[in-house]
Amino acid sequence: MSASQSSDDLTLLVKIFGKDRPGITAGLFDTLAAYSVDVVDIEQVVTRGRMVLCALVTQPPAGLEGDLRATVHSWAESMKMQAEIISGRGDNRPRGLGRSLVTVLGHPLTAEATAQIAARITKTGGNIDRIFRLAKYPVTAVEFAVSGVETEPLRTALVTDAAALGVDVAVVSAGLHRRAQRLVVMDVDSTLIQDEVIELFAAHAGCEDKVAEVTAAAMRGELDFEQSLHARVALLAGLDASVVDKVRSEVRLTPGARTLIRTLKRLGYQVGVVSGGFTQVTDDLKDRLGLDFAQANTLEIVDGKLTGRVTGEIVDRAGKARLLRRFAAEAGVPLSQTVAIGDGANDLDMLNAAGLGVAFNAKPVVREAAHTAVNVPFLDTVLYLLGVTREEVEAADAHEEG
Ligand SMILES: [Mg+2]
């Protein structure tokens, strides 16, 4: 923009539409250059090979506008493109205060859900400034840049709709902090991995049914987490310590787990896990996946046998939130720039303490209390909530392999 450009100077909006081919952008500006106009704004979008190029430029010198219009139209015709030139004043309307990014994940993303989300944004007083596809695989992920409404009320309005529409919606405040270095802390059982580790141990001890009974009692509220942990671990007493290696090899990572962690590490994030399960498994995951932090309960082993007791600090619902704070302090990341991911009720304190709490294929009680939910079974979709595109993930993978 030229220094003399002011908010009500005359401007021309030049819009070019048609089949994308090399040289369109250069050709348009080459044509405009003959009229000594300055660029105020440019936007270009290509969808399935069709291009829309919008250039907002300053008014040409007196008497040349008609000539400019005719030249642009004839150039566009020669390129088999359509052109529209609209006179007006000034720049784009300034964006309203309160800027948020709304990420919508659909599997599939229906037109109906998109209509409802867009209508709800409008109803809250928000304006959609920009829409951008983040990914088409393994889900369709679209990001809306919204202004004119505060993040919290927008989140409340949209997250309520999301479950009914069969899509996942995350609303975060836009701004530089989104790009600041952050920390991601994950639950392990049924989040990072598909299994519940205590059940894998129980299978080797032949006490799956008894462990399941205790789990059910805890879910009915008859036992708190710590009581149920002690009761279940007690059932493992006498189990040979060699079972630890077997359980480690049986653990199945959640689809997308490796992609998520690899990409986060490349982006400079620190990544940790907290688990109501056992360090015998989480320490191994930490080594294998290159995690920065891992904390869990520790099974006591004496003379090569599990004693049926745990040692050390108990990691329960409150413990998980405490560890998130501790990891954040160690990583030098403010809590507002942390992301927590979990599926269970014992993750809720951690999800609420984090800057962004993501309920991952969680039970309704957890889903409703979290900032956002992911209800597709791919852990890497969390990247889209952070604004990372599939293309960026794949480009980084190709670069590393090449
Ligand atoms: Mg879990």
C-alpha cells in the first residue's frame, strides 16, 4: 500500500475467475502495472483447479480507469478467464475485535452441519473472515477465522451444537500465542494406546473377571480411584516380573499416535504422558516415542515377582492435573499454552486445567465438560485442532525420509 493511501481513497477490486493455469497472477499484475496502481490486498484461492484471484488496487491516474477496465477484460478473455472490476472506497472492513479460530472435523463433513455451524457463528454476532481446508484425510477438517465475538461464548454456542451435528468443533482464540511453543500432555490407556494396561496384566494373572468387577464398582462410585487401583493391583500379587515385557509388547498404539508425536516434536512442542496405569509401561513408551515427560503409578517388584502393591506418588484424577502443572513449569510453558488429551473421568481435572482440553473418544460426561472433543479414532486429528494442515504433516514426513 502506498504511504498516501487513506481509508476513503478510491480503490478498484479486480476479480479474476476461471481455470487455474500458470502465469495468471503474473499476467494480471503485469497488465495492471501499465496503470501505475499500488496493491492494497490480494487473495487467491484454487479449488479443484478453479481459481479466484482478487486484487484490491489503488485508483489509476485520472482518466485512465476506463482504459484499465477494457485492458483487464481483454487480457482475461485472452486467458479464457472471467473478470469483474468493482469501484469502491478504502480497504477491507477492519476485522472486529475478538478473533477466534473454529476448527470443524467431519467424517464426513456434511453440507447440513456446515450450514448450521456457519449460521450459529452469525447468530453469536461473529463474522466469518476466512475459511480454509486443513485436511481431507483421515477426516475433513476446515478452519473458520471468526471475528467480532469473544472466544468463550462462541465456544459455548458451537460445542453444544457439534455433538448433535455429528462433527467435532474446537474453538481457540487466534493470535500469536497459538504459534508459541507449547506442551501436549496425554492420558495413556484408551488415549495414546488402545488398551487398558491393568487388563493386560490381569489377563496374564488369570484375573480379568475380578479386575473387571472392581472397575465396575469404581464406575458405580462404590470405590474411588485410589481404592480401586489398590484393589486391582492386589489381584496381580505373585505374578512373575517377566510379564512386564510381555505386556509392553502387547500394547497397541492408537492410530495416528506416532504421526501426532512426530509432528509435535518437529514443531518444537514438548510432549508428555500421565497415566493411572504403570511406569513399567509408560517409561517404555517414553523411550520408544521420544516423549519428554512420563509419569504413572509404579508396580512394586520384589524378588522377581509383583507384590500386588504400588510404590510412590499415586497418579489419580487430581494427580494428573498436578502433573500437567509440573510438566508445564519444567517445560517453561504457561498453562494457557498447554493441551491435554484424555478419555476418562479421571482426566477431567487435567483437561480443565489445560489451555485446551481435548476429550478423545470419551464418554459423554467427559465430552461435555471438555473444551473440545474428537470423536474419530485417529489421534493425529488433534493436529488439526492446533491449526496444522495435513499437507504440512506429509511434507515434513517426506522431507525427513528423503
Ligand atoms: Mg484413559
